[in-house]
Amino acid sequence: MSRSRNKKNSRTSVWVAIGAIFLIILLIIWLSFADLTGNTDVAAFLAPYIVNTPV
């Protein structure tokens, strides 16, 4: 019983690790693209849209 439980936990942790690595890669790509385009200040980028949009 404990052998199958350990195997299941091992598979789960492998998928969690793969997911975390994938998210980190996406974050690095997103930040690199933002840096290359000059859009590093998201709040300043969205402020004109928030102010000009009627509620």
C-alpha cells in the first residue's frame, strides 16, 4: 500500500515541478518581451485607459 502511495506522490511532484518550470519560462519570456518593447511600467500603461473609460 505504501509503495503505490509513494509512487503516486512522486508522479504528482514531477508534474508540479514541470508546471512550475513552464510558468517560470513564460514569466521570463513575458518580461523579456515587455523590456524589449519598453512596456515595463504596467500601471502607467493602463492608467490612460482607466481614466478615459466611463463607468
